[in-house]
Amino acid sequence: MDEKYEIRFKKNSLNKIFKNLFSDEKKEQFCIILAKREQVNKLVILKEIEICYPKQSEILSSSLTHISIKKDFIYKILLDLDKRVDVDTLVEIHTHPFLESNSKVSFSSIDDEDEKNFKEYLKENYPKTSYASLVFSNNSYKGRIYLDEKIEEIEIKEWNITKEIQDPKYLDIYNRNIDYMGIDNLKKIFSTEKISIVGVGGLGSVVAEHLINMGFNNLVLIDNDIVEYSNLNRLVGAKYKDAEDKRLKVEVLKEHLLSINPFLNIKAINSDIKSDEALNEVLESNKVFLTTDNHSSRAFVNDFCLRYFIPFISIGVNISVKNGIVSDISGEVIKIFPGEKFCLRCLGRVKQINIDYENIKSEEIKEKILKRGYITQHKDPAVKTLNTILASLAVDSYINEFTNYNRESSILVYENNKIPTIYEDNMSIKNRKKDCFICNL
Ligand SMILES: [Zn+2]
Ligand SMILES: [Zn+2]
């Protein structure tokens, strides 16, 4: 298989670019995206790092069918790009506003000629810089990237076309959801969203069931654990016999979800998050739910998703008991988008000492660290009532990205100390460690 090329944007960025480039529908418009190239196996991702629009004074002339930009605008960008390490690719975007709304956009022969010349110029003067281009009409796009020997097509990750729901049974199942989220949103989540759930224990299994009950139908379940008797107090879909037979959590959950709706598209991956199989699914996902309870997998997913521009939702719960008395019942939902300037590391939600501890193989050393008191190894309580509240908050907050019913919150906290409360935590973001090397690049 050949490589696949994709461009990925920061949160809401593509919408803004569209608005700007079609602000005047009678004129062709232009901008440049400075991007960073990342490759995993056969997938090459261009991440949007910065957008440059020409100022009015830098546009020589423009009409419905052409735009001409002062050379200086491009030269300045190229000089800058040559000095930077965070970007390595220049992506040109221009529009064809003259197209009828039902025809698909394509590059013109003038585009071909101009781009070919520009590629030659880059090759001679800025050989380190990769070059790609996109052309937009108001409802379609075409993209290509110039490689040494060839030109390859490039796709926009967020460009998902909503499909009609063909099966009337599907609409029957979700009939009572329609007025809650709107039929167009239901179609969108049905046809465009692929979701990976990392960890399908007491939190992840509830998230999965919530998602399919809300109408999402394309799920990837990732976990390498088996069902144990001590899970049966909270694992959705798990039965006594599953613990007796030591069945895989992902298999048990998949079976359960399909018994609710046999038309679902569910993939069960029985492996660690770091396996190739799991990572390839995560790379293709539109959203990742992070529902494991150990620091090293949480840190790994955090770093991976930020690097490859995959939005994710982290859910955590906490029940602390001191001297036999419950001292805290709480949980939080954290939403992180590509290009956002905070992550689980700088928010202090994953701790290096815990990651190191989890990675130590020698029991002797583990013992020593425990004795020093940096880490406690005692298993906290885990209960379904708390888990379901947090899973509900997280899934509702995801649905809100489509309905926009509520204001977006990056961190939602639930506390059940004396009186149940839900609040938005902006302080954590304000007080985060500002020099984070994961999200601040
Ligand atoms: Zn053109
Ligand atoms: Zn960070």
C-alpha cells in the first residue's frame, strides 16, 4: 500500500479559514498554512501550526477567477520557515468561488503551471521545505502534495460528509434521541464519527454503552484485561460466567453492545495501547476516550494524541479513604483538542514519578519506592455510581460539540462531598505549568 496523506487542523480552524476565504464570494482568495509533517507507518499527517493571510496591501489584484499576491509576502514566509524547527511544510490554499454549488472543484491548468514553477523554485532555494496545495469551492476541495518524484493526493481529516441513514430500524432505535440532538446531528454522529475507547473497565464500558445508546455506531475498544469477579460491581455487560471463564473485557463488551444494536461497527482490540493495531485505529479516530487508571498509559495517549492532532477526552475518578473514613469522592472530565495550550502533563494530571514506578520491573526497587512514601499502592474503592456520573458528563459534553447547546467547558469537575456539585475548573488551566514540552511546541 502506498502512503496516505492527510492534513489536520486545530479546533475550529478549518471553519475560520472557510469563513475568511469566502468573506467575499466575488473574489478569489488565498492563504498559506505553515505545517509540520509527521509520519506513522503509511500515514503522513500535515499538522496546521500557523496560518498566514496576505494583507490588503499585499494583494496586487484579484477577481472572480484570479488572485495575484506580491512576491514579498511569500518570500518573507519562506525566509521565516527556513529558520524554524516547528514547521517544515508550506501549504497554499486558494478558492474557486465561481463554481456552481453542485459541481466539484478541481485544479485548473493555470494552477498546475503556477505550482509546478513554484515547486521548482523551492527545490532550488529551499530544499528542506515541503510543498502542498489545496483548492476550495464553497462545498468541496481538492488537495495535493508535491513529492520528489510525484504528486500525491491529500485529504482533509475533518472533511466528513454526512450520509443518510439507510436502515429504517436504525431510526427506530434512536427515535427518542432525535429531538434531543436534532436529526442532522444524529446523521452526522452516525456517519462520520469513529471513536476509540482506551481502557474498557468501569469507566470505559459505561462510556461505550452511553455512546451507542446516543447513536454513535463506529467504536474501537482497546484493553488487554480479562473480566474478574471484582469487576462485576461496575463493568457494563459483564456477567458472572464471564469472570468464571476469564473472558476478555473487549470481547464481553462488544457482545453486549451488539446485543443492543446488531448493526453497530465495533472493533475489539485485545492489546496494550502501544500495539501497532491499537495505534493505527487511534490515528484514524475522530475522538479518543481515555478511561484507563494508570499514569503511563494516560501519559502515552496524551502525548500521542497531541502529536498527531487527535482530540481526546480524559475521564478520572477519585475516592479517598483515610483511617476508614471517606475523605473525597470526585471526578473530572478534561477535553483536549489539537493545538490547545494545555494537556494532562502540564495540568499535573499525570505524574512522572507514578509513570516511572509503573514501568519498574523489579519488585525490590518498587518496594523501596513505596517505603519512601512517594507512592501509595493501596487500591482505592471503585464504584459504578460515581463512574456513570462522570461517563455521562463526558459523553454529553462530546454530543455538545455537535448540538452546541451548552457553552464548551475544557474541565468539568464533579464532587460528592456533603452535597453533589458540578463545576467548571478554569483555575487548573490558568495555573498549569507554562513551559510544557508536549503541548507547547
Ligand atoms: Zn485555481
Ligand atoms: Zn501540556
